[in-house]
Amino acid sequence: SQALKSLQVNLNLFRRLCIVKGIFPREPKKKVKGNHHTYYHVKDISFLQHEPLLEKFREIKTYQKKVQKAKAKKNEELARLLLTRQPTYKLDRLIRERYPTFIDALRDLDDCLTMVHLFAVLPASDRENLEVKRVHNCRRLSHEWQAYISRTHALRKVFVSVKGIYYQAELEGQKITWLTPHAIQQVFTTDVDFGVLLTFLEFYETLLAFTNFKLYHSLNVKYPPILDSRLEALAADLYALSRYIDASSRGMTVEAKADASSSSQSNDRAESELRLAQLQHQLPSSEPGALMHLVADKEVEEDEETRACKSLFKDLKFFLSREVPRESLLFVLPAFGGTVSWEGEGAPFKEDDESITHHIIDKPSAGHMYLSREYVQPQWIYDCVNARIILPTEKYLVGRIPPPHLSPFVDNEAEGYVPDYAETIKRLQAAARNDVLPLPGVGKEDLEDPQNLLYAGVMSRAEEAEAAKTKKKMAELEKQYHEELKKEVTGSAVDDVAAAPVVEGGDGEESSVPDAAQIAQDTADMPTLMMSRKKRKLYDAMKIGQKKKSESVERIKQRKKNLKADQ
Amino acid sequence: MTKKKSEAANEDQTRDTKKKSVSAVKSSQKEKPVLAKQVKSSKEEEDLLLDSATDSDYDGDSLSGSLNSDDFDSDVFDSEDDASQKETEGGDKDSSEDELELHGNEDSDDDDEGEQVDSENDEEDGSDEEREVAEESDSSEDEVAPRNTVGDVPLEWYKDEKHIGYDITGKKITKKEKQDKLDSFLANMDDSKNWRKIYDEYNDEEVELTKEESKLIRRMLKGEAPHADFDPYAPYVDWFKWDDAIHPLSSAPEPKRRFIPSKWEAKKVVKYVRAIRKGLIKFDKPEEEPNVYLLWGDDSASDQKSKHLTYIPPPKLKLPGHEESYNPSLEYIPTEEEKAAYELMYEEDRPKFIPKRFTSLRSIPAYENALKESFDRCLDLYLCPRVRKKRINIDPESLKPKLPSRKDLRPYPNSCYLEYKGHTGAVTSVSPDCSGQWIASGSADGSVRIWEVETGRCLKVWQFKEAVKCVAWNPLPDFPILAVAIGQDLVILNTELGTDEEQQKIEELLRLGTLPEQDEAVAAIVSWLPDETYGGIKIKHFKNISYVDWHPRGDYLSAVMSAGETRGVVIHQLSMHKTQRLPIKMRGLPVCTLFHPTHRGMFIIATKKNVRVFNLQKRELAIKKLETGLREISSMAIHPGGDNLIVGSKEGKMCWFDMDLSSKPYKTLKNHPKDITNVAFHRSYPLFASCSEDSTAYVFHGKVYSDLNENPLIVPLEILRGHSTSSNRGVLDCKFHPRQPWLFTAGADSVIKLYCH
């Protein structure tokens, strides 16, 4: 409240400023006012004080009052006139200020992307002050982003969770993870303050727009991509141009295509027809040939991982059934070098195309089956992407329950528990390397070679570690056993017993015998007595953490055992 | 030719007039609401008719009329005609009236009817006429063009011409021949229909009224409506809605300002015009700047350091694990029982996410908490203080300090060797004899026993009525006597263990002869009495004794009672059978006392919070005060060297004081979860121990170096368990064997244990 007073703003405005300026409370060394207060840094507040946006907000406020006044006086005309000339503000300077370099912006892009993707699927609502325009903007931005990632093959990992689909891309060394909700109508919850969300969204939209601009600029593509649904003539122009313009413009058309195609799924929207119409004009430009061109003239400086990603689905042609999540797959498959078509209008090739190798289907049974292609469930693609190999399709065939979908973000060794299927995949990976290795010749494979070796190394090391662990455990058990034996032997001779640290007195009079574990525990705890309080607390906390982890692993193992017993 | 024309003209005229009258009728019908006007017009016509009527009655009059007055009638009709084709403006009206007048003056001769109306009336009539014309001008039937096309010009212009004007084809219309006045009069007289004829000067022809027309005129003269079927008294229809009019209609005339352009508006317009000319008002919208541009153009500028505080990037969200998959392995899904167990948990402990399994991608529903989670993340981002925290990624075991190996620190007591059983109540206190051969114990059942240490044989038993609080063996080897605190009494017992010589000495000592004079104040507190039952000395105090301690010389012993100031601690001198109070006032209730092992006069008293060191010989204030920082001190022991002190507290903490070093504890160990009941130092080995209500005893290695610069070394050695808890009490006392590294512990389970190395 002190801050509010010194800034002379109300709480709402203060919060808004904090959000767009990225100012957060700090943890002071000494909490003068007590524990239940929020402390902002004085410098932060004075930083806010000199913010031109503050002045702008005040201006807007007074302007609003004018409008209010006009309305109250029933002067509709004036109110309307005033409303058309409202002062606006821009956030670009703030973005520059918060993220002085592009890398900084990329680093903080996670939340931004997640939010924009979420709002792209929200229904517009008057009550929450969420306009259709913003939803569309979010949609456009997210498609632009996806188009870029897909075009540069920067996508690394995909994970389908209950919450949505997680994607991880790597741009300029930054790992960017974002979550897109499933393409199902989202519901509004009441316990959410939309004002805050929208303020965040406002900032994020601007940030993402600038980021996209920069990214497209780096590809020499004009931003925003001209694929305005209303300008059909322009789209035709694009198509005409695409034949002979250099790579940059070709990139552009592909972008356009990707965008248009992904947006074509918004069937519920009225303008989708227009887009579809426009799509028809554009599609010929996105023939496989164009894609191949793109791949061919791609720069040489790509790192190996990108290369690997790019060539994963290189010679495969996919066809998506109507019921599979098209948006996601249209993003993922081209990102890994695949060629895609789908059931519906504007598809680049039809279902009866002979060259289709994989048909993605999510139904219990397929109707008409072509023998020349494999019918797989969409999970196969995600698993292939995460494993970076083409997995065998038997388990993913139509009508079967696919094997468990595992998170690519988990380090199984650190977790202490490796699911069965992860091991299967690992084995398959190793096998794939071996298959690939003997093949002579192609430069790509040569490049992959060290990587393979690396993988193998990792594998062997992991196995080794495991083996060592088991060995150690065995040794421990053995030792314990020996000790117990020794105890029994030396139990009667009291004086000799003193030699061993872990010994129990074997006196006849003694009734309560402290067990060995107790004593071992005591000896282990002994040094903790001598620790300072701070260290002891830290130690305890760490112990608790370890215990929790091991408990959860134990629980999972127990469940597995039970399941096996049931079967 | 001309005749023909004139005939035709005549016809025309008759038709015209007919039409006119009809239209007049129509107009009167049409304009019922405008009653006043109607009346006026009818009045005017009435005049006309009146004239014609008089004409018809007799001619002389009409003659005179035609002679003396100007005949207006035709003029009137004419002008009416004209006006019907033209407009109704005031200026015109005036001019036509003028013209009429002129006309009248000129054509005095050529009249058939010769009517007369005063010229005053004329003007009125004219104006009325005009109005009527204005009214009826909307009827299209009147629009038949007149024969003459000269328009509204004064007819006098054509006075001298042969023609009266031009017809529609542009040919001249010649004037009719002027008849002789006499002839015309005669003709008129002959013609029976003459009274119905009217001369139209404008077209220069005569018009004959039909019967119907004359009837019409007659009715009008009577003041009736021109048409017979018109009902002037039709019921009144009130068209005005009175529903919501609270005020009567104003009869005030419309103000003028409503009809003239506003001055202020004009001024405003001028202002706007000027503003536009100056460029203050712009009509075209400002050019929209591009929304996005290359924000991070060159990263060279970014090298400059930001002036602001360091930016702490927000922590990234936790990445999802296997269990969040839509199709996790089966072992990640909790069973039904586990889910039920989650329901019983506290809100905070409950796992946030319960894994679910969907067999296909299409069956995944929308995640209902998506918005909520996004919102929570937003809240975290802008409301949570961000701090950079260093995460220690180390093995917790590495935090433990390296201790010297316990093997090197041997011998120390680590296992139970003997148990001394015999007491029926909790053993509250033990005390080994200085030779190490015997051990005395006091119990809550009121018995004091002496045991042989090596064999565990109970040598002697004394039974008292009250619970024994504390036993203490005299530190002198040749005086095997025992001080026992029982309730308010301090009993000195002869153990009868020594040789005969010693026995003699003891008996002498314990014989209460003539007691020396005591201070009055002391006498009020303490009284020395012989003990009848066991033949010792009983020193009766005024309060319950909680602690007894011998001076190392064996002559003095101190007793602690829960009383303040100087009365809480008394010091008895056995050889003199004398008692002293503490010479110094003391704050707080004393808990236990100690005689300094090396320095004779030093006396250490522990109150609940602090430890004070006094010099009894100098009788001055406390020379040292040790701040323990503990909540409640329960026990205290001093290193045989005399410089180090350990203090046990009821919160389970033990403090080691280096008295030379500081008044603050050198080390505080929190080893027991429950109250520490006693702490003890070994007399010769570098060992000390603590025992607690949690029925454990700790043995520590506590080495004090002779080099003052070196800190004492404290190493925990062993946790001694074995006692069982009874009535919430564990180990009540512990003492070291004076020679061997053995520890005696007295448990509330009425067992004394000996721990050996």
C-alpha cells in the first residue's frame, strides 16, 4: 500500500503495471513489517514511477471519465465519437526493456506460448471481456510460431499428456517447452480472475508477435505473412509468384500453406470457408516438390540434431484420418520431414494415393484397407519422434491398445525406476544404430555415427551403473549377514565384544536386546549430533526428500508386482 | 376566323369557370378543418352572387353599378386563375392587387354585369382570394392552361393593342369587337340569360354560368355550405391525444427565432471553418504505424548493462513425468483403495494429479483445470517474491562432520553388563563409593540400598517412609557415609563398611553432642537431630530437599531446596554440626549446586536459567554468570579439571561451557527428544554422559586439552538403551564409576544398570 500511495495509482492499475513491467516482489533481508507483507524493492517502484505507461494509463482513465460523463448526460453522439478516438498504448518498448536480447526473450517464452495456445482454443465470451479478435490473434500467432518451428525442424520432443500436448523445441540453444490444450472446447471456470489473465495475454501477444517477426526475419520471410483470408486475389498472386521467386518467398508460401492448413480446421468459424477457398489456390505450391526443394537448399550450418530430426520421416508419406488431432500432427510431421495429407477439403493428395506409406487412424477399426500402407494410431508418431527412430508398428496397429506413452522429459536413471517400455525402446534404438552402422556410404549416416556411439556409451554406462548398484546391494547384504554371525559368535565373551562397534552385550540378565538395525542407525546418526542446527535442518530436509522419492518408486514397484500377480 | 376563335374562347371560359366553381366546392369540402378560411371565401363569393342577384332583379341598379363602379368580378376571377398557376408569395399578392386596382380603373366601360364593391373590401377579398387559391392550387383539374398566355402582366399594356395576348401556339388573340354600350345593354336586356353571364377580361370573353353553378352560388350566399350534402354540424372528432399532456396546449404563436438561422450556429460554423483551414481539425485518420517491427535488430546495444535491479527469470514449470501421460504404464495408476486414501488426506498432502489412462487419443477429454492452472501460474509470476536460491546437489551424507573413529577413543561404556534389581519403585538416584566397590541407590519406594558393583549383590537396605530424592556418598575414602535426601530431611547414614578404626571415627562424627549455637535465621530453617532408627544424623529442613552434594574434602555438604534468595541453598559442616546459609542473595530458584573440584572456595549454583559461580570465602557477588540460553536447567556436572562445565536442560539440550573462554556455551548439543535428567563427568577418563526421560543415555568423549588454545574435543560415542519407560519416565540418574569407564544408570523401571566397555 505504500507503493500505491507513492505511485498514486489504485491496486488494479498497479498490478497491471507490475505485470507488463515484469516487476515482482522481492524477499528482503529483514522483513521490517512482518512476515505477512509483500515487499517490493524501492528501486522497482521508482522504476515504475518513471514509466511513461503510467502517464498513459492515467490519460486513458481521464478519457474514460469523459466518455462516462457523456453517457451520463445521454449524449450518445459525443460518447460514440469519443470512443472512436480512445488513446492507446504500446508495449514494444517494454519488451525491449525487459528482454534486451533476443535470447532473453526466448528464455522466457514458455509461459507466453502456453498461454497464447490456451487462449487460441478458448471460446470468445462477452462476459469475460474476451473478444473474438483476440482469440483469432492468438490463433494466428500460435500458428505462425508452429509454422516457423516446423519449417526449421527445431522441434525436439512431444508428449501427449492428460493436460494437453507438450512440445519442446530448441531455438538458439534455449529449450522452449510449451503446452497446447487438446483441441476440444474449453470451459470457463469461475474461480479465475480474467482481468489478470488478459493483462498477461496482452503482453504475451505482443512478445510473441515480435519474436515471430524476428524469427521470420531471420528466414528472410516477410512478416506478417500475407495470407489474409479476405484477399483471395492476393493469395492467387502468391501462388503465381511462388513458381519462380527465390527460396525466401518459397519459404513464405510454405508458411502460408502451413498456416492456412492449420487454420482450416477452425471449421466452426464462419470465415473458414473463405480460407478453404484460398487454400485451394495455395496448395499446389506446397506439393512435395516444394518441400523437397526446401530441404535441399537448407543451410549447411545445421547441427546434427536438426539433421536427425529433419530426416526422421524423410521418405514417408502420411495420411491423416478425420478423427485424429490434425492440428498437432500437421505441425509435428513436417517438423520431422514427413509429408502429410488429410481427409477433407484442400488436402494435397487424396486417400487413394498409392505412395502413402502410413495411414494415421484413431478408430477401433479401419473401413477400407490399402495393402500398400500401414494403418497406425497417432501415438506411434509421437513415440517415434521421442525415440528418434521409426518404431515397429505392430503394437500400434488399428484396434489395439497402444503401449504406454512415456514422457521424454524424464531421466529414468535419476528417477530410480525405468518402465518396461522405455527399456524396449532403448533396445530398439540400439538395434537401429547397429543396423545403420554397417551401411556404408551416405554422409548422413557418417555424421550420425559419433552420436550413435555416444548413445551406446550412455546405454552401457547406465547398465554398468545398474550392475554396480546391484552388486553393492549384494555386498551389503552379505556384510550384514557376516556381522550377525560374528555377533552370535562373540556374544558370550563380554570383554572381546568391546572391539566391535556394532555389538550387543550377550549377558544373561539382559532382557531387551537392541537389534542390529537400531545400533547401525545409532552409529549413522552419531555425527548428526555434532552438526550445527542449520546443517542439521538441511540434512533432515534432504533426507525427507530422498525418502519421499524412494517411497514413490517403491509404491510404483509394488503396484507393478501386484499387477503381475493379478495376471 | 376571329369569330370562331372568340367562340371557342367563350366555350373555354365557360368551361373554366365551371371548373373553378366545382373546384371551389371541392376545396371547401376538402378543407373542412380550415373553417375560418372557408367561411371567408364563401363570404366573398356571396358578395359576388349578391351582385348578380341584384342584377337579375333589376337592371337600373346594375347599370348604375356598372357605371359608377369598376367591375371587379371578372378581374377577381382572373387573378384567381392566374394565381392558381403561380405562386402565393406576399410580394406577388401585392402586385396583383395593384394590378387589379389599375385594371378596375381602366376598364370601366366594357362590363356586362357591372358589379360594385367598395374598394376597401376589394383588398381584403383579394387577399382572401389568394389564400383560397393557394389552398385549391393543389387540385390538378385547375391546371388547364388559359387561353391567353401573356401571364401576369398588367392588362393595360394591351389596352391600345388589337390583341389581348397570345395563345399557346404563339398566335395573337385579337380583341373582340367592342360593342356599342347601348347595343350591348339592349342585348343584355333581350337575353334572358344575361344575368348569368360574366365577362372575363383576361381572356376577353363572356362566360355563362350554368344552373348548378348558380345554385351553388346561391347556397353560398345564404351562408350554407356550397354542396347540399355537406353537413356543417358533423360531430366533432378530437384528433388530439390528451393522454400524456399535462399542460394545456400553448396558444402562444410560434416565436420568430424558430424560423430564422441562428447567429450562434453561424459563429460556430465560422470557427470550425477556421480550424479546418488552419489544420487544427484533420479529417483523414492518422497513418497506422506497423504493429510489429524488428525489435532486436542489432544485439550490440544490448551489451550495455541494465541500470535496474538484476532480473530473476521466472522458474520454469516442472516438466511432466510418465504419470501425466494420457496412456501411462499401468503401474502408475493408483488403485481404487489408494484413491480412496487420497480422499482422506489433508488438502495439502493430497497429490495434485491423479494419473488416468485413456486407450486412444480421441477419448481424451478437455482438461478442466487448464484455465485454473494458467491463472495460478500467472499469480505466481507476478505475486510471488523471486529469490535466487542455490540448490545444493550433494549427497546429504557429506554434510555430516568427520568424527574421529570411535575405536581410537576407547574405552567407553557401550554395553550393559549388570543389572541391579531389588527396588520396587523408580530409582531416583545412584551414587558410587569413591573406591568403586560399592554403589548406593535411592528409590521412590523409600528404600536406600547398597550394592556390590562387581557382583550385583545387595548389601544393605534402609527403609524410609518417604521417597528418596537423592543419595550421595562421601568422597573421602575413609568416611564411608551416605547423605540421603528424604522429603524435608537430610539423613547422614553410616554404612558400616569401613574398618573398625574408621567406624569409630564415623560414630564419633555422627554423635550429636552439644550442638553449637546456630544463627537465628539458620535455626529457623534447619535443625539437627539424631536419627533414631538407623543411628545417624537427621537434619530437618523447612522444605523438601531436591539435591545434595558433597564438598570434595568431605566435610561440607550442600542441600538445595526450592526457596529463593539465601534460603534455597544451605551448607552443612559435618564436623562442627553446623549449618550456614548462602551468604549472598540469589535470584531465582536453585536447581542444583556444585563444589568446585580444585578451587576450594568456589561454589556453583544453577538456577532455572543461568549458572552462577560464587566464591564463598570472599563472600562477594557472583564472580561469573553463565548464560545457557536454555529454558529450564535440570542438572549440571563439572569437569574434574574445573574449567569445563556441562549443563543439561529439560528441553533435551546439553551445553558445554568452557568457563575460561566465555560465558556462552561452547557447544550445544540437542541429543535427547525429552528432558535430560542428569549429566555426569568421569573423574579420570575423558568421558561424559547424559541421561534422559526418553530412557536413553548418551556417552560422549569430551577431551580437554591442557593447551588453552585448543578447544575441547567432543565426540558422541554411544547411545545406551535398555531401560524401559515406566509412567512416562526413563532414566533418572547416571553416574560414572570412579575408576573404570563404566556407567551406572538408574531407571524409572526400578532397575539400575551398569554399562561396561
